[in-house]
Amino acid sequence: MTTNVQAAVKGEAPGYDEMYEAGGGTRGPYEALARWLADLPSDRLIEKRREADLLFHRVGITFAVYGDEDGTERLIPFDTIPRIISRAEWRLLEQGLRQRVTALNRFLHDIYHGQEILRAGVIPAEQVLTHDAYQVAMAGLDLPHQVYCHIAGVDIVRNGDGKYYVLEDNLRTPSGVSYMLENRRMMMRLFPELFGLYNVAPVEHYPQLLLETLRASAPRGVRDPVVVVLTPGQYNSAYFEHAFLAQQMGVELVEASDLCVREGHVFMHTTSGHQRVDVIYRRIDDPYLDPLAFRPDSVLGVPGLLAAYRLGNVALSNAIGTGVADDKSMYPYVPEMIRFYLGEEPVLENVRTWQLRNPDDLRYVLDHLPELVVKEVQGSGGYGMLIGPTSSRGEIDAFRERIRANPSNYIAQPTLSLSTCPTYVEQGIAPRHLDLRPFVLSGREVKMVPGGLTRVALEKGSLVVNSSQGGGTKDTWVVD
Amino acid sequence: MLSRVGDRIFWMSRFMERAENTARILGVTSNVVLCSTPETQEQNLLAPLSITGTTDEYFERHDRISLPALIDFIGLDPGNPSSIYTCLKLARDNAHAVRWQITSEMWETLNAAWIEMRSFRRESVTGPDATRFFDWVKDRSHLFRGVTYGTIMRGEAFNFSRLGTFLERADNTARILDVKYHILLPRVEDVGGALDYYQWTALLRSLSAFETYRGIYRDQIYPIKVAELLILDSRMPRSLAACMEEVHHAIARVHGQSDQPAKRLAAVLQARLVHGDIEEIFSGGLHEYLTDFLTDVNELGQRVQRAYLVTL
């Protein structure tokens, strides 16, 4: 079986494979797994996979389908072959993540206070101050520990050169951590013997770390803070995760209608009267939080919440206005933020990015469109995007005109070849592209559990790992 | 507990209980109709509509009353807000909204019932197999109540589930009694005739009280004894006395703020049943008694909502 997988890997994916070296050897951390896989009767994996499906359905680890009527919900495909990261490599990742998220929090504090980085000319002021997600209401507001982003999900990929790159910082309401936790539970249940072969770093304490982080963000002077998770409701696609985290932390899962603001404090309606709320882990985007302050048509929000927040009577995680630091227009500056605030060189690299607002970058990109990926600054989910190598001449020419019309709306990056990992698909085991989303918690200090969520593109050759577009997930192991 | 969550649990339990009682009413109706005279047949067919308060809705859709149309309307019609179909849907929807605050067994029981409900074909339910459908509904309700009792922590979720179940049952038993007595009472002096015998046993059976009646009274079936059993005997689990005892216990366990109006009324209603006398009830008029009781139970339901479940 091993040789088949190797052949498949070599044939299909010339880039970096997590399990096999280019010469065909198995990489150190994967050796025991490869031997175990080779000895495994082939039907056992099929049977285990079926068992996993059943368990996921029963436990209800599903992805709500909007407008669902039947009580049937979709599963996010779970792959039974784990992704393994060596302890040494994780140390590097952890160091880089800690550094990056710290700098991003310093940046957020700065732009809502003294704006030193803007005055120093490191980032053009108008790019920050006119940004859609820049919230004037946050100016001058002092947050506990000066932390804005308590929960960050940083997307990391490994390129063909074998190096890790940060692809995106998610600083608003990143999701996926419940799958990380459930995937581990599932693997331990399905293949306990594998955990005898490896010393896998635990992740199960994430809800505890999250609760500590949230409690640490409570308004000053609150002794035993009451924490809640605020969800848009059961029809939100990530509702499972909201409910799961609330349950795991032992806190209430609230909707906006459960909350009210009275005399500058936030309360929830309970069967025994109003109860004070000190910390809101909100999974609702900024514009919907408070109809009095933001979108007046929002029914997901709590009227008066922003006022209570500005009085310092309630904490929001993440803070309002973090989105200014995590989109594609700000991404190219993150290495500079690290140098500016921490006086350090970035441990984790950015993907090289051309900002088409700069004439030099624009000229280069227009000359090299067939080999680049061009993205809209505000776009997401693969919309408004040109993938040079797979586009026709006509498509490229049309896109060239759109760039020329509004260059500052675009950035460009080289086409990455995401690393692959053997994955169980219809045809058997084959290499599929993947990324990694570790979750970084910032409270009194920065904490994370080893690993994160590995997302895998199940279509052959596909680079799209999003669960909304047929991506799956793998358990992620950091091993000694 | 969040008021919204309490409210969902309360209504989840009410709708499941309502589905069961509706199935009981339909079950007994299809039995009684088989041995009715032409004059009483129409009355018997109209009774379920009167009990569920849907007579007008029925005749908006149907020109005349017939058993298959009745079963279709009360059992399966998604457009009828009190059909069994609608009750099961609402029970499931309420459970879905709080599936993380109830046990997974409770959620799975209601979800499975709803999925199965949707698979019933109308023809097969309104035909000779109707009884199987009614039994299935009763079984789902028994299962759900048992699963709830056997799995949920004894806390506010449990209390509100019990409150919902027994308030609903008290309401339903009173309605069944009231309507059936209307049909049966004019013929009291004929008690003992074969036809009445079937009518009375059907009523008792619809409330799972036939064997109990026989066991307690070891006598032929007298209306006043039937009423005594179904109103005042707290050993009989569908009687008004038993329901109000459960309601009273459940509400006493709830920790609330400004909930005295609700708790007081629950205590008063229970005390009245404990100390009630069937002769007295009859001399004041059974129909009047039941009408007052229904008003009180309705008021209690509203006080429970106001005290605990409304988010203002």
C-alpha cells in the first residue's frame, strides 16, 4: 500500500508532500503512520470511515444548511489520515504566530490611540483611517491588557519550497476550532492504537484556555465575570460551533433577544430575572452588533451595546474594529508591523504581495498576469479573483482592464502550490492539498494549543479548502 | 436558565403532549363512529373539532363532515395549526432551537418522530390503518416523556418541561370531558344500553382510564363516577387532580422573581381539586365547572409565561 501511495503522490503532485520526500522516502514524523497504514487491511479504513460518518451524525457535528427543513444537516467530510507536524516545526510556528498576533494587537491599539505607525509613515494613514472596518467609536477606548483580538485564526500554507507562509490573518470571528476538537476525539475513538505509536500533543484543553482568555478580558474590577457566547442563532452555518463552545465552557449561549442594556450595563433575561453579563464572546460581525450604533436594520444586535461597551461595563471578544487589520490591503504591512512594534524580524513569512496602488507593482503585475493570482482587496471566498495560470487569454485581458480602471482595489501574489498530504478519497488514498489554521488566544498572555485545524481540498488538484466548497478536515498532530 | 430556552422547552413539551391527546381524541372518535346511530354519528364526528376549537377552519376546507376528512384535517393537515402534524413539527422546531440545552436523546427522539411523520402517506392514515397511526403518535409521546424523565438533569429545564406537559394535559382532559358530556348527558337515564356502554368505555379508553375505572369501582359505568375519576382522583394520571398536582410540584421547584401570582394560582387550583366533591360539582353544573377550570388553566399558563419566559 505504501508504494501505491508513493506512486500516486509522485504522479499527481510534483509539489511538497507532507508525508513523502521527493525521492520517495517517508518523512520522519510520518514513518510510524506509514507502516501502520501499510499493515492495515484496506477494508478496515473504509469501515472506520463509515463509523466516523455515523458518529459525526449522531453527535450532531454538522454544518447547518441554510433553510434546512428536514432536520438533515450536512457533514463536513472528515479524513481519517492525520496530518503530522514535528514538535520542532511547531515550535517555530508557535513562535511566529505569537509574534504576529502580538504585533497585530499592538497595531490595533496604536491606530485607535496615538497612531505612531501612521505618523512614522510605515503605513499610509488614509489606507487605515478610511478603511471600512476602521471604527471611529473605538478611538481612545482602553481595553484590558490592550488586547483587541482575543481569538485569532491564522491561515498558514506550506509552499512547494517546503516553507510555511501566512496566507491570511482572521481577526474577526474565526471559526473551525470545534472541528479541531471533534476530529481529535474521533481519531482517538476510531484508532486508539495510533495514539500508542505517537506521543500526540493534546488539544482538548482549548475550551478551558478560551474561557480563561475571555475571563481575562473582563472589565476591570469584576471579580467573577459572567461570560456568554452570542450567536446569530440556529440558522447560522457555524451554529454548531457556537453551541459546542458554550457547552464546553459551561456558559450560556445567547441570542441578541436574550440581552438588554439597562443603565449602561448588559443583562440577560433568565427565568429568575435579569442577570449581569460581563464578557460577550460574540460570533456576530461588527455591523450587526448594535442597531443603534451600526446597521439600524440588524435584528441580530443588542440596542445600546456599544454604549455599554464604551463605558467599559462589558467586554467584547473580539473587540469592535479588528477587521481593519486582517484584510488583504493591510496584510502586506504585517511584517513591517512586527519590525516597528517588536523590533524583531518576522519568524513566519508573508506570501509575496504586490499592491497595485504602487505604480511599480502595477507595472510588474500587468506584465506577468498569466503567472500570478490577482485578488480584490475586499473580496473573499474566491470572488473577484484571477488565477493567471488557469485563465484564458481573453479572461486575462478582461481582468487587465478592470485592474487599470481601479488599481488600488487589487493585490497580486505568486501562484502557490500548497503542500499535499495522503487523503482517503473515492479512488483510495491520494495526495490532496491542505492548509492549517492554528487558533491563537490573547488574554493576559498569548496561548495556543499545539496544531490547529487542517483543511483539505478533496477534489484532485483543487486548492480550495473551504468547507462551504467541498473541503474536508483532518486531525492535526504535533508529535515529539 | 435563559427565558428563551425555558420558553422553548415549555412549548416543546406542550406540543408533544397535545399531539398525543389529539391522537387519543381521534382514536376514540373513529371507534365510536363505527357503532353510532345516524343521529349521533354527526355529533361524534363534530366533537373533535369542538375539542380542538377548529370547527370553523374545518368547514372552510370541507363541505361536509366525514371520518376520513376529519382524520386528514386533524391528523395530517399542515395548514391546520392544531393538527398532529403541526404539533409534531412545532415540538421538533422548539427542540431544535435548544438542542444543546436538552439531552441528545430528547432531541433525537423528537427529530426522528418528525422525520417519520413526514413520511406518512395521507391515504394510508385516513383509511382502515388509522389506528396504527394514532398508536404511533401515542408511542412517540410516551417515548419522549420517558426519555426526558430518564435523561434530563433535575433543574429548570426539567421543571419547565413538566409544567408544559401537565398544563397541556389538564387542558386537554377538561376539554375532552366537557365535549363528551355534552353528547352523553341527555341520555344518562338510558345508561346501561349497549350503545352508551360503548360511548362511555370509549371515553374512558381515550384517557387510558377504562381498566382503572373497572379496578376502582368494580361496577357498571356511571357518568358521575367517570367524572369523579377523571376530575378528582389524583391516582389517575390523566385526571385534572393528577395534572395539577404535577404542575404545582413543578412550579414550586422553579426559582423565580415576582412569580407569586403564578405560584399562588397553581396552589389554589390544586387545593380545589384535592378538596373537591363530585356531587357539588354536578349540582353547580359540570359544564360550568369545566369552563371555569379551562379559564383558570389558561390564566395559569399566561402567568407562567409572564413570570419566567417572556423576555422584556
